[in-house]
Amino acid sequence: MIKLDQVSKQFGPFRAVDNLSFSVSAGEVLGFLGPNGAGKTTTMKIITGFLAPTSGSIELFGQSLPKDGLKAKEMIGYLPEGAPAWGDMSVCGFLRFIAELRGYKGAQRDERVAQVVESLELTQVFERTIETLSKGFKRRVGLAQALIHDPKILILDEPTDGLDPNQKFKVRELIRNLSKDKIVIISTHILEEVNALCSRVIMIADGKLVSDATPAELEAQSDYHQAVTVRFSSAIDPQQKLQQLSNVTRIEAADGCFTLLSTPGNSVLEDVKQLAEQENWDIAELYIEKGRLDDVFRKLTT
Amino acid sequence: MNRLPIIFKRELGSYFSTPLAYVFIVIFLIVSSIFTFNIGGFYETGQADLQVFFNFHPWLYLFFVPAISMRLWAEELRAGTVELLLTLPIKLSEAVLGKFLAAWVFIGIALLLTTPLWVTVNYLGDPDNGIILASYLGSWLMSGAFLAMGSCMSATTHNQVIAFILTISLCFIFMFTGFPMILSVFNGWLPAALVDMIASMSLLTHFNAISRGVLDFRDLLFFIIMMVGWLFATAIVIEKKKAG
């Protein structure tokens, strides 16, 4: 379990992290969301022991930072922002070096390296120098490095940045398939990632925690939660009649589609169907939305 | 300290995985030969010793050591690998020392490759090999002191050029603190004991003492303290630097 208790980090006059408290249990995949400069990366640097907090305490599976820093670092696999690596090393040399620092020797070391090379599909670039690799490969080398010791805690700062959709899919698959007793913390800008991966989302803005919820709970906070979008095949102008339905707060019309936002908890799906029947409108498309994360993101962080 | 050898091995390997090591060694050998034979007049002195060769070492190191040390930390800071390195289960001291030792051994290798000169003087005459051995040791120790200063300067910036210039300046000051030119700045307004202390910080004075063949414990200690002190400072600077 990871536990942050009233953690703050001050850089001169700037408070990057402000009284942040939360805990994460084994098995959770925590998404870390927030605008640029909100303190996501700083918080991750504090959890990995790279930065010491100005105040507050951090505990990782019973080890408190910074006192037991070395023991804590052994449990963590970390992909820093931008996946830095020594460009002059080969993928093979780099991964072996990391494995050795993680305490593996000889055959065991080679076995660990082989395993991550296989799961991240790095075989074809195994002998290549890291600085000659594409962005996607570099990112995967960074992930391989973080996974090499099968860590209990995995901290990934924008793990899919720079990957193409296929690679993103594979990396997400990989993270999802990690064994269930791990803690995974992911920071991301990509909101679809939250739905695809995370069991919980923490949103921070200006270093403060603004929301701690499951993706579904977040979606429910959206104005578009349970919004109904409808398109009619007949050429009509239904806007006025739709507006008159009870509980409709706003209608957005675009490309012949009408999106009806309603008061919380009152979906207007049935009402729309009824109205269409009464008026003899042919429905070409009708669906209900779960909510839009980008909308919630804006609402909470601005 | 059980992970120090792993870092040392990687660092030393990284010199030889790029042309850097070979370029450095070749130029080091060429320049040291030019100094010895052309400028120093190795043959003209008519003596079977390596005095002229070692006389130029402080000058050689003034430019060659900063060239090696500038990338020690500046490059890690620029590329962000410092974050990777220091979140691995190692102590900061292991990283600082591992990097330093690799660079120091690398300079030691370059120095070893000048030994054909030693063979040559033995062929030409009958030199005092004890003095030559002491000079080699003194030279290597001096390079270590330069390197430790360079390590600290390299940690202050993520720009290698700035690190290079800072290191040259610092090394220059520490070479000549014993000279009247510099001491006259302090004379008169600083207590004599402090001026003496500044004078005793001169790398050149201590190196010259060793290269005369006098292996005084105090000279050895001076270089070791310089190295330990500047490496300690390196660790402090990195600790500060990662926060910003």
C-alpha cells in the first residue's frame, strides 16, 4: 500500500504540491490527471524518492520515505517523463545494466532481460544503440527497464506518449495484465486512457487534490452524463418540440444530430422516444452518453 | 557500496563505446609528446629523466581533464537520466564515486600509454626510476583532484560547455594559488595564516614536490582531501540540483 499524508513540496516561492493526501492499495491502477504544471510529475518524483517532500510523510508497503529510501526504491519500477535512457548504450547493454543494479547476476540477469524484451517486443532492436531508436521504441525500452524486476509498485509518467495507436493498445494490454497484487500509478493527458486502464482516478490542479473517484463516478459528474443524442431521418425541425420536454436543460445541434442535456438523474430517453412516436418522426440514430471526461476535467481543473 | 562496481563498469565502458576515448587518448599522447620533445626540448637537456615531460602535465590537465569531466553530470542533467539513475536502488555516493573513478581510471589509462617514453629514457641512459614512478603517481593524483573539481562543476549545470569553462577556471585558480601573482591579491588585508593556507592549496606546489621524488605524506593527503572534498561537494550540488 502507498500512503501519502499531507505531502507538500515547495520550490522557492512556488508550491508545486500542496497538502496532498491519498492512499493506493495493491491491485489498483491509479490514473493521475491534471493540467500541465499541476504537480503530477512532482508527486511521482516524491513517491519514487527522487525528490524529498518539504513536509508530510510517504509510506510504501511499510517503508517510510526518505528514511528507507533504498528499500523503497527496490520495490519501485519507474518510467520518468520522456523515458530517459543513456543514448550511447545498446538496448541489450542498458537492460543488463539495470538488471544488475536491481541485483540480478549471470543467467538470472539474462533471463530477466529476455523476458522484458519479449513482452515489449524489442527483439529486433536488441543490439541497436538507444539513440538511434524511434520514439516508440525508446518508450518501450523505458518500460522494459521499469518492469525488469517485476516491481510491486509501478510508476509510469505518460507511458503511451509518442506511441502509435497499435503500440498504445499493446502497452495498455500489458499494464492491464500485470499481476493483480501490484500498484500501478499512471500520469496521463490522454483521457481515453483513463477508461481503458484505470480503476481509480485522482485529479490534481495547482498541487491540490480536486477529485478522487472511479472513472464511472467521474463521468457521472459530466453535464453529458446520460445525455441523449438523436438523429431523425425525416427532414424536420424538431428543436422547438424537444426543448419543451421536461427536464431538458440544453440542446446542442450539430450535423443533424441533437444532443439533449438533462437535469441530473433524469434521462430524457423515454420522453424523446415518446415524442418521436407522437409526431411520427423516424429515428435514424439514438444513443445515451455515459459522460465526457474532458468536460469533467475542464470543470474540475479550471 | 556493493553496486559501485556496476556503475563504474558502465561508465568506463561508455568512454570506449564512442570515439571519445580514442580521440582523447590519441590527442593526449600527441600533445604530451609535442610538449616534451618540441617545446620542452627533451633531447636538448641531455639528461636521462622525464622532468620535462612531467613539467607540462599540469598544463595538459588544465584542458584535458575538464574535457572529460564536463559530461560527468551535465549530460545526465540535460538528458534527464539523472532521474533514472537516482531512482534505481543505489546511493548517491555510489553514483558520484562510480562516475569519478571511471573517469579517473580512464585518465590513468591515457597516462599508462605514455610509458614507452619511460622505456625510452631507460634505453638512452640511467634515470632514477623511483622519481619517475613517484612523478607518475603524483601526476595521476593531480588529475584526480582536477577531475573531482570538474565533477562538481559539471553537476552545477546541464550545459557541458559551461561546465568545461567553469572547470578550467577553477583548476587554473587552484594551480596558481601558491604564486605571488595570486597571493599579492590577498596579502595585506588577510591574516598571514590565511594567506599561507591559500598558498598551500596550490596543486602545482604539491605536484612539484612529488615529482622531485619526495613522497611526503602531506602531499598525498592534500590530493586525497581535495578529491574527497570536491566529490562531497558534488553530492551536495546534485542533491540541490534535482530539486530545481
